[in-house]
Amino acid sequence: MASVPPRTERRRARPGSLQRPVNGRLYRGTWLLVGLPLLVAAFSVARPAPLPRAFLPAFDGETTKKLADDLAGRPYRQPGSPQALAAATWFREQLAPYGLPIRTERFSAVIPGRGKVELQNLVAEAVGRSPRTIVVMAHRDNDGRGPGANDNASGTAMLIQLARAYGVPPGLPTGQLRPNHTILFLSTDGGAYGGVGAAWFATHSPFRNDVAGVINLDSVGGNGPIRLDFSGDTPRNPSGTFLQTIAARVAAQTGRQPARPGALSQLVDLGFPFSLYEQAPFLAQGIAAVTITTAGDNPPDPLSDTTDRLRADKLAQVGRAAQDALGALDAGLEFAQGTTTYLYLGSRLIRGWAVELVLIACLLPFLATAIDLFARCRRRHIALAPALRAYRSRLGFWAWVVGLFELFRLLGAWPTGAARPIPPSSPIAHNWPATALLALAVLTLIGWLVARERLIPRREITAEEELAGHTASLLCLGTLSLLVVATNPFALVFLLPSLHVWLWLPQLRGARAGVRLGVLALGFAGPALLIGSFAGRYGLGWDAPWYLAELRAVG
């Protein structure tokens, strides 16, 4: 009977060897440090109390719908067009009998795809006893591809109805309401193009220094649930009392809490501050501001935004909620001013500093393990300088790519305009400039071929040199993470997956190619989260990467 050869067992490499250089025990143990920030975050949960309700006159939803229908009957209100000028005249006419002084603020801006246009904001003022002001605002323009019934004839109509309550109606000696604070009813221009008018008001208007709070009305008559948007151009949110006051007034009218962005969406917005609504530039200036809307993150499709979709009952609900919120803020604005940072979970919020602390703590296991790997390389006398020099060449290549992109921007190859978000529904957001991108790709390829000559190994790479390359990569990632912490710690949400997944690449040098490629791809989960957020929330789909490049192009 033939003998069977004994089965050979593959011995697992010893921890700390070249095959297993990453200290898994240190990595797992350091995660225990994250428990303390999580405990602190749990104790940081707050429940801001809304300001008391102020009882104001009833709000007329039917009249508001008629006003919206009337303005929507003047379609194609692109900024700078004759229709836009007619809409401004119409706005003045609606408030003329009520005795509210209306100031016109003219300015110009470059709008991508349209060039330099002349715009105008209209400000109706109800003077109060306090110089501090509350702004109620709505943009009256649209992108010219439809009537713009919900976006934003509905908001403009509601703005007029709210202003009329503070004016002097025909036949009466005084107005219905006498505010404690001065209230500005602001009709902005360029709102459909990233809030150009709101950004100008927040930075240039003579009224801007006295503004303490802003309520923005945008697409308020649609079929969707009433929703609050409160992200800004910087990682800031309105004060919790301000936001909760508006939420409580909406809940009093609808019987349920208003919709809001989810916790992950809020975290993405803090890591990459962005909003299409006009509260954003005010938050960047430290002014509490909230948008009330019945749309999602993306305003309604202009082609289907018709008057038959407007609902008088929804206009009445939002109008009463806005009116009540305005009255409550007028009575107690001093308790609801300013901005802060948090994750809003309905009636509760998690303080932003606690979220930052948790994100920074999640960085510690990576940093500790990467530094330990560096120390092990030093003990083994593995030279890291050649690997770091190779990264210098790689950084030179990426500097070449960024420089080319900026050069193409100066040459006018990319869309140019005011430093405001480009409307995701506009053709510019979806039309890739093929010729310019092809030229950029060719020049990028040339740069890569030049850099590659310096990176191609001239001999067989040893295991020590391969480990040095991985260690240098992790050290560069660690440096990048510290730069992110110094600028915007919330942006760590896009970097942490890369750090914790790619940390194990040195351990997988002997694994199958499919496993290594899978781990490498998994490390891109953070950037994929950002691109996926834009693709889904703003309806950009596969155009999301180009849209993000456009945001950089317009500053």
C-alpha cells in the first residue's frame, strides 16, 4: 500500500515580521480611547426650548395662491431679463397700498452661462422699536425654463402676504401689527442661481450689520412635507433655539415635526459646506438663518413647476407657521441669535464640538499604529528616504494637474461666474466641455509619463523597500489628516475610511491581487460618500464629479 505524503501546514507569520508589520494589538487597544469622546458626546446632547408662541392674525392661503398664480403668469424671470424687471415692478405694486417703504438695491454679478447681468434686491421695511432686524426673504426670479410657480412664486407671494400684515391697509389709520424689532421683507434676485442676491445682501447691504435672524421662504406650496434646511457656506448652523422655534411653529400647524436632512447628510454638509438655498450665505456671516420649503435638497424641476401643482392648504400651513415663528422671534430674538454647530435630531441636538472630538478620536488608532510601523522600520534600519522622495515626485505630478486646471480656468475653458452654487438643473451642470477635458487629459498623461520615469524601479524591489513605500504612504496620509483637523475636522468623515482601510495594505502584500484591489477600492469610500451625496441629493447622477470640478472653477 502506497504511503501518503504528510500534509504541509502553512505557518502564520510572526507579528512584527516583514509579513505582518502592522501592530494589530495596538490598533485594537487604541480604539478604547474612542469610548471617552463617545461618552462625552452622549452627555452633550441638548434639547433647546423654542421661544413662546405669539398669537397673530390668521394667514390667508387662498389669497397667497392667487398672488403666486399671478406671478407665475409672468414666466421666464431670468435675472437681468425684461421679465425679471417686470416681476420687480409687480412686487412693488402689491405692497404700494400698504405704506411700507421699499428700497431698491442694485448690483451686478457674473452668472455662469449668462455672463454679467444687472440684478436688484427689493427691501420693504417695517420699523420697530429695536434697531436689530429680522429678515423674511424669498427670491422672485427663476431660471427661465418654466413659470416657476412653486420655485419661487409661492415664496414671493407668501412674503407679500406676511409684509401686508405690518403695513397700513387701505381705510385704516395704522397697521395691524407693530413689531418690537425692525422687520425687513427682502425679495432677492438671482436666487435660482445659487443665492446670488442673498449673498450680496449678506456682505454688502447697508442693512446687513443689524440683521440678527433670517427666515427664507422657498418652494413653499408643493406636495412634499414641510422641511427645514439649515446648512451654510461654512460649517455653521443657526442657534438651536432659533431652529427649534421655527420647528415648533411648523409642528403646531401640521401636527408633526418638520422634515430635515438626516444625520449623515448633515455630517456631509458640515464636512463639505454646501446648500442651494439662501440661508447659506447668512450663516457664513454668523447670522441665524433657516429655510422653510416643501422641496428636497434640490428645488423643483423647472419644466414641471406649474401653477396646477400649488396647494392653497399647504400655503396656509406654511404661512401660519412662518407668521407664528416671526412673532415668536420678534418677542424674544435676543435668546435666539448667532450660529453654532451641531447635528439636529429633531427635538434634540448633538453639539458640534462633541462630534469633532469623536472624529478626531477615531483618528488616534490610525496615527498610533502608523507611528508604530514607522518606529519598527527605524529599528530594522529600513530606509524611508527613497520612498519619501518618490512621494515628492508624485506630489509634483498632482501639482501639475492642479496647475493645469487653474490655467484652463484662467483661459476660460471652464464655466466662470459668481462664487455661488451652480443650479444642478442647468445645462452647464451636465455639459462636460469635451475639448477642454481632452486637452487636460492629454497634458495630464504627459505629466504622468514624465513623473513615471523617475518612479520606475531599476531593479527588483526588496520586501524592506516595499514596506518602506507603504510606511511612507501612511505617513503622508497622517500628515494630510492633521491638516484636515486644522481646517475643518468634520471633513475627516471623508478621510477616515481611507486611513483605517489602507492601514492594512502592508499586511496584505502577500495576499491575492483581488483582495489587495478590493481593499484599495474600499479605501475610496469617503470620497465616494461625497460624490454619491451630490449624485443622489441633487439629482446629478454621473455628472456629480464634473459638478464638483465646476464648484472649484467658480470659486
